[in-house]
Amino acid sequence: MLNLLEIDSLSQEDILQIWQNVTDSKKKPLNADIAWSFEGNGIRTRTTFVQAFQKLGAKYVELPNFLKTNESVEDLAGYMDSFYSMYVIRDSNHQRMKDFAEATIKPVINAMSDEAHPCEVLTDAYWLSLRFSNLHNLRILLWGPTSNVFKSWHSLSRVLSLDVTQYCPREFHLRDTGVQYTDNLTSKYDVVITDAWTSGFSDSKYCLCENDLETIGNPLVLPTPPVTIGNELQMPISQIGNFSGYSQKALLLPVQMEIISYLLNND
């Protein structure tokens, strides 16, 4: 049984097949009952997952705060597995989600946790593969402190052996993450990816501006919404000449549809 808690829950073959299936766009209706639990706002993620369930013909039930109970994960899974084919969960507590995934006999998709945002990154990487044909030729720069999104990029880099560098303070430089680190801008890049700053971070050196973009070769700018002007970006994204575009996030829907189908068909 496959889960998607972090991107390295999948193999390279799994990822490439999911992307190929999205490209082929052949979707069969699913006879599935999905448990759906969503913490926080996340208007794009909520929109695309609910539409994915609907377009796939899957039945779903929203279970607010599904994991926020004193019940053991073994009891929770034991009682609820009879009703559901899959669990799609957005919850900040990654360890609790991981423990539940180990307890259930049904697939679990991480719709976002404090440690990973796999569906977002699989979508962005798929879009880059369409835009540039070959991900392995891309020089990708992650801009700023390590976030759940960047951890998923680390994971994808390990699985697909990508050329990923993270520009961040030295205290965020970690070992064995699958990426390179730098705290100096001395190279050129094809793509720069931003994400919301982590709680407590406030170093204006990492507020991406036009001069920074010129220094690193005017790469494509791929922000992770929601964007806070004055934090990760100095200017509104609509004013960035090499902005990836709002429509890029429309791919969240077909990619999430295929992730759901792929995991259910490999159950």
C-alpha cells in the first residue's frame, strides 16, 4: 500500500508515472469513500482537493480535527477503516499523521503538515518539467529559511537527483537533505522558489528584490502562496517580469486527482 506523507514515500517510478498519467488525462470514475480532514485556511488546497473528489466521482465526508483527539491512532484507524477507502488530511502535527498512517490499512495523503507539503511540490515540479522539458538540467534555488515546502523540495531532490540549492542562513544548513546550501549569491539559476517565512524569522537579507534577481541571472520566479510582501518578496508578484503566473497553480487540480487515483489503484 502506498501513502503520500512525504515525497520520498514514492519512488522515482511512481512520481514519473503520476506525471505521465496527468499528461495523458485519462480519468476513470472512482468508487471510493474518502475521509477528508482539513486544518486551517488553505483556500487553494481546499478548493482543489474538494473539486478533485467531485470530478473523480468519489464520495467524501469532512471530518474536522480528525487527528486532534486523545484517542489512540490504533483505535481511530480500527474503528474508521470500515467506512473509508482513503484519508486525505491536512494537519500541522506531522508525527501524529505519520503514526496514523502506520496504524491504518488504507492510503493516507498528506494535504499539508508542518514537515511537508508534497502535493504542492509535486505539482510545481510537474509544471517545471513541462516548461523546461528536463528537470535534471534545471538549476533550482530555494530562497529563504527551511519550511515544509522546502523540505518537500529536499525530498524530491533526493528521489529524482535534482540540482537544488537553498540560499539561507547557516543555521538552516543541514546534512543529508539532498540539496546544496549557500549563504552567498555567487551563481546563476534557472528557477527561484520562495515560501512564507517560518515563525520568528525576520532577516531582510532574504527578502527577494530586483537586484537579487539580476545577481542570480533573472531566473523564473515561482512563489508559494500566500505571499507576504516585505517578507519573502519585496515586490508584488504581479510586478515580477519572470513570474511563473497565477494559472500555474491550476495544475494542482489534475495532479491531486491523479495522486488520489494512483494511490487507490495501488492499494
